[in-house]
Amino acid sequence: MMMLILTSCKDQSKENEMTKAPIAEKISYVTEVGKEKVYDDYAWMRDPKWPKSVDDEKILSYLKAENEYTKSFFDKRQELKNSIFEELKGRVELKDQSAYVKRDNYYYYTRIEEDQDYHIFCRRNGSMEATEEVLLDVNKLAEGNNFVSIDGFSMSPNHKLLAYSVDFLGNEKYVIKILDLEQGKYLPDEIPNTSGSIVWHNTEPLFFYTPVNEDMRRDKVMMHKLGSNGTDTLIFHEKNPLYFVGIGQSNDKKYMFISANGHDDDECFYIDLNHDNFKPTLLLSRKDKVHYAPEHHNGYFYIMTNDSGDNFRLGRMSVGNTALAEYIPMQHDKYLVSFDVTNNYLILNYKVNGLSNVVVRDFANNEKTISFPEAAFTASGSSTNFDEDDIRITYSSLGRPDTTYVYDFLTDKLAVLKQKVIPSGFNPDEYNVERIWANNNGTLVPISLFYKKSLFKKDGSNPLYLYGYGAYGHAIDPIFRNTAVSLANRGFVFAIAHIRGGDELGYKWYEVAKFLNKKHTFDDFIACTEHLIKEKYTKANNIVLCGGSAGGMLIGAVINMRPELYKAAIAHVPFVDVLNTMLDETLPLTPAEFKEWGNPKNPEYFAYIKSYSPYDNITKQSYPHIFTTTGISDPRVGYWEAAKWVAKLRDSKLDDNLLLLKTNMDSGHQGASGRFNYLKEVAEDYVFIFDIFGVN
């Protein structure tokens, strides 16, 4: 029988004012993989009923004990937490409205009221001066629920029906609901357990969606006819568990695209939304290590693909054809990240040396480049209205709040449509944004920096907050962060390490840090740390490092490798039990993840993953102060990963530093819902940091 011993084996200095740290019982558990054995004393923390429920009383008792222990730390600092929360809240425009999106004769937008947590979806007919019509008030949906998240929000072609998807548990299983806007009531059609995506047919009373199966995988596309009482039709089924299915609509609304996305390749199909033939037609056959993404314009499919090089090109083929002709060749000095299309223009989003570069061109091949002067920034072009050539450019930097522009190609002018306002005040001239490069054995790794000029000394005395991710080809762009201002105003240097594993410097930047090269990600992060110390932005043991999900794996690996460099660490929903998770194919994401990390049933991958998996490499050494969070209903990273990691750390570490675990019992991977709850969670991070670093 499992027993939880809730007494501390260490008299930790900061714990004198707290409840005793929970010490979890060790129960031997062995997994055999060929000739190898994996020992895990805390495997019992995973409830076998997950993801349907977590109701094992012993597990819940342990998680609640950890929560009480963490709460005792923050309760002693409630005044500071409240102060930081109000400070963060002061930078949020409490009464706000989004930029509009025009659909036919309607102007759609969201707004939020001063005392509300959630947005209200609205529209006006004819102009933005017309009478407002409230479509959906998420605040009302949230009443009586601890969590609420809206994913799909899709109007029927005649603008009379609203289909939206909502999740009340944080488990990313969305219920689709249909609201008759003329009658002001819901239709009986209600579809549970979906991914949230919704695409309407143009001429028939039906829509398409992607269900989520019992293993949390998206492998089908279904068609729902209104009033059909649940007799939905299977349109597409991807039987390979390495792929996840998604749906979307072309900008001109003529086609639905069905994508089967893998880590290494894609395959796309299309359905004509103006006809009643619902059989998907293949665009391009799946090829190993080839990704592609389509759009449609005037009888042609435009396809972005890496079939001829890592930096991607744009091809074109007529509808019904299968031969992809060259349209815009791959450029060796530019990485094509994404593209969009309007009636008269192509919008191309590049990265050049890691920074955004937006190119707009007409179909006569005249093009114009939109550039910005700052050292580290993010910009992206897109369209919200195909027919009217509405071109939007969004811009943000670490030192400049988000701005949305409307771009006029003929005059080459940008006009501000929406700019984020900082109510409590923010003067960009008081801060500095830099971009520097660390050298990791010949590989130059970019670092984006933000700090307050008057508090920066460049003598090593400034504390530093270092953020990283480095996985799945996901870039961490240098955008404006309200929360980073609170750090800079207390003398911290805020830094982002653009390490390999993301795609900041191109798709190859991602590919060279996968599989048996994953350690490049960790080595890059450490090289960035050492460079920042060398250049006197900070000094060793004066740094807090932070990451979430796969970025939490980064944090866990780095503090195993070089704990002496860091004073504190924050890991949100951390993927730290890599070996055990990748050995368990019953988990939702594991089979598809083989294309990211490798299959540990292969001896070579087993040995390599085991050599860096944070949980498996905890040793008897000193560690930084650590604060980690997880969500009980997280479908991406099981709650037990953080729980096991903390239990093993507490048993092994030789220091008296803080080790805190907070399990959110009402949400999943994205944390708490609602803007105020989110700010309270950030405030807790900062209470932890400021207490450790001795600042207010």
C-alpha cells in the first residue's frame, strides 16, 4: 500500500516560516526495454484513470499537500503579491476593443469591459458607427465555471448562425454549440469532444469539424448536417498515429483544406465548399521531410514548401493538376515562414538573419518590402478580407507595444489601426533593446535583451531573467511583454535565448537540434548564459531561468548540467520525464513525438534520451531555487511529470533552497483562464523571484 509521509527531512532556511515540505514515499517500479531497465520510484503518481479523471485519494493528497506547502510560502508574501498584481494590471487597458475584421457587410470585433475577465464577441452591420450587436459574452459562459476557453468562432455564410467551441475543463476537448442569432436561442445540435475547429459549407446547412478520440488524438474529419441528431458523416480518417488532422479554409472561402501534419512531413487535401461532393482530393503526396501549406487564388493553389531547400519556396499549380511549378524560388538568405493571399496581392513573411522581413507583391511581380529599424522585433503580414485586399501588418518589439497597421501597396504607406496602450505609462526611450550573439563551438546563437537604461550597469551586478524554449521549430519572438517591464524596472535584464530547436534562424535551426542532436539546445542555452556573464550583463548565480512545456525540459536539463550558473528556476507544465513518456505509447502525444525525440525502443535513442531526460539525470548535488507549476487536466504534459520531478529533486538535492510545486486543479496546459487569473499567476512567479533575489 502506498503511504505519503508528509514530514520534511530537511530544515530548510526559508521553510522555517512554512509548513513542512511533503516527502513522497518511494515505491519501486521497473520498466524493461529489451536488455535495459528503467527504475522509477514515483511512477505511482500517475492515476491510471487519466485523462478521464484523477481521483486516486493518495495522489490527490500528495498534490494537495504540495499545494498547501506552496501556498504557505505565498501567504507570507500576500502583500507583495497584491502589489505586483496591481502593478501588472496597471499596464493592461482594462476597457479595450480589438481591431475589426470585415466579413461581407459586417464588422466583427471583440471588446472587454473594465471589471471583466473575458471578451465579448460583437459585430456591426454596414459600418463601425452602426448599432452594436452582441453575439457571445464569454463572461456569462464563465459563470459557475472555474475555467473557460473559446477556440472556434465561425459564422455561417449567411451570418445568421454562430458556431463556436468551448472548453470548461482545460483538457482541450471542446464542445461545439450553434446559436441562432435571429431567434436568440441555441439549436439542439451540440457536439462534444472536438478539437474546436469549425468550417461551414457555403451552400448546404452543414459544417465540418475534427473530433478528439479517447486517446486525445485528432485523426478524423466529420461532417455535421444541422438537425441530423448526431448521425455525422466521416469525411476523412488518418490511420497513422504519427499524424494529427486539422482543417482550415482558404482566404477566398472556396475551399476547405484538410491537413495531416507530422513532425517531419505533411499531406493536404481539399474540398470545394460550393459543391456537394465531399470526397477530399489530394493536393500533393506525402514525402519524407517535406512540409507544405496551401492557399488558393483565381484557380491556382499556391503552396509553400521545403521540397527544394530548408528556406522554403512558393510553388503554384492549377486546381486539378498535380505538378507544382516554381513561382517564387527559395532564397538562401531568406527563410519563408508563412504567406497569405488576397485578390490582388501576395503577402510573404520572411526571416532574415532571424528578424522579420515582410514582402508584399502583386501578381505582376511588383514587390515592396516593409522593414523596421529596431535591433530585435517581430512583424507579420496577413489579410482579413480577400476581396477588399485588406493587408494588416502587426509589429511588436521588446521595447515597443503591439501595433496593427493597415498597409496600402499603391502608396507604400502604413496607417495605424490599433496600438496597445499602457495605461500606467511606458516610455520606450527609458529602455534599451539589444541583440547580441553567443558562440557555441562556432555556432552563433542570437540573444534578445531588454533593460532599463538608468538601472543597467554592465559590471555583472544586474540580475538577469533568461527565457528559452528550443523545440518543435517554434520560435520565441522578441515581442513586447508587459510583464517584462516589471523586471526591468527592478534592475533585471530580460533576455531571450534563441536557441536551436526553434526556427528563429530558419528551418535548419530546428532540424539540427532533434533526435540524436537534442543536446545542441541545452548547450546553446548554457553558451548564451556564459556569454551574458562574460559580457557583464550579469554574473553566475545571479540568473533566473524560465521555460514551459518543452521549455521546461530545457530548464530541467540545464540545471542538471550546470546548476551553479543559476540562482533560481521556473518551469511551467514542464516536460521533464522524457524517457518514461516516450516509452508509453498509450499517452496522447507519444507516437507522433517519435519524430521529434526518437523512439526509445530503439537502443540508440534509448541511451541518448536517457542521457538528457531531466527526471532521469537528477543527482546528489545542489540545485537553484525552483518553482514549478502543472495542471491536473493537461492533455499535453501529464501532471505527474512535474510531481515526480519535484519529489525526486527533494529527495536528492543537497541544498536548502526552495522547491515549490503548484498543481492547478481546475485547468490544463495553458494555465488559468481569464486575464486577471493569468496576471495573478505571473505575480506569483515574480514574488518567488523577487524574494529569492532580495528585491521588492
